[in-house]
Amino acid sequence: MIQKPLSATLPFLEHLEELRSRLWRVAAWYTALFSLCAWHAKDLFEILQAPLLDVLPPTSYFIATTAASGWIVYLRIALMGALLGIFPFGLFEFWHFVSPGLQAKERQLAWPLTFLMTVFFFGGLAFAYFLALPWTMAFLVSVYQGSQIHFLPQIEDYLSFSCMTLLGFGLLFELPFLVLMLTQSGLVARTTLAKGRSYVYVLAFIIGAILTPPDVASQIMMSVPFILLFELGLLLGRFGNRQSQQTDD
């Protein structure tokens, strides 16, 4: 039986060690952010409540249904806050891990791409907090106006809804870069996506109908950014194709 030389296995082992060390760095950043968010959990939840508090009638207020609800909410605030905040650090470690396998031209684009992905992610969070959440909360609360029903939102339910909305829009705003990666990697041709844009538009409105309350305004608020971001991804893909053709020439 012929054994492979030990040196042949070193690159793979080195990659595993590199991956392990970078995952540990991400975990360290997450722990630090979690500690910071836990320290300010009460302040963070007050900020998160604002989109609903601004539209609640005077007779409505938040309630907790169990003695441990407050602690659970603050713990989840810290976990979610750290998850949202870790995004740029995770991207940084990801690009450092894959950069040895990239071409020189691709490595030059890594840093601008990381910056843009971070900006778009936090832009999605801002869009959700300042537009999507207030609009959605205003619609939901309007259902109770003129009725004898007192709307008393439960803090854990609101936390789940608002955090999922923030995370959903943050990831939605990464759509252009997902399209760019799919086209540049060769998994999907840009022309194929361009020809199938009508199906993407229909999918956008289906997703908007599922993830938003049953009113046209909220569905448009989710669907229109989806479509615009998809088109931006196609535009970035066209630019990437031109750059690669110039490199080949």
C-alpha cells in the first residue's frame, strides 16, 4: 500500500486550521457584541418599540404575560443585536479566507464589495426601521380604531416580529450581490436571469403578500425594493462581465 506523502495533506489541513481560526475570531466578535448589547438591552428595546409606540392609542401599552418575559426579551435583544452587528466582521473574515483562491483582479474588488455589502445590509435595517415597521404597525393598529377592542401588544411577540422584519430587509438588500455572485461564478447566466425577470417580479409580489399584512401598500413596500435590487444585481453583473472581458483581452 502506497501512502501519500504528508506534505500532500498539509494544504487541506492548513485550510481547516485557517477556517477554525477565523470562526473563532467571529465567535469572539459575537461574544463582545453580545456583551455590549446585553449591557444596553433595555435601551435597545426602547428604541425598537418606537415604531409601534408612535402609533399606539393612549389606552394601549405593552404587556408582559410571565414574570420571566422581561429577562427573555433582553436576552433575545442581545442575541439578535449581536447577530445583526456581526455582519461586517463576518464578511471581513469570509473574504480573507477565500482571497488566496481569487485572482488578482478579484482580490482588488473584495474590499469595495465588502464595504458595499455592509452598507446595503445596514441600509436594509434602516429601511425596515424607519419605513417598513412604522407603516406596517400603523396599518395593524388602524384595525382596532373605532372598536371596543383594546390592543395590548405582548413584548415577546413584538420583539419576534420586529427582529424578523429587520433581519429580512437586511438580507433582502443583499440581493444584488447574490445575483452578481451567481452570474460571475457561472452558476446562472446573466441573460437567463434577465429573460426570466417577469417570473422574478411575480415572485417578488408573492413574497410581499406572504411577509406583509394584507394591504396593497405594505406589499408594494416589500415587492418594489425586491425588484429594484434584482435589477441592480443584473446591472452589476453586466459591469462584471465587461471587466472580465477586458481582462481576458
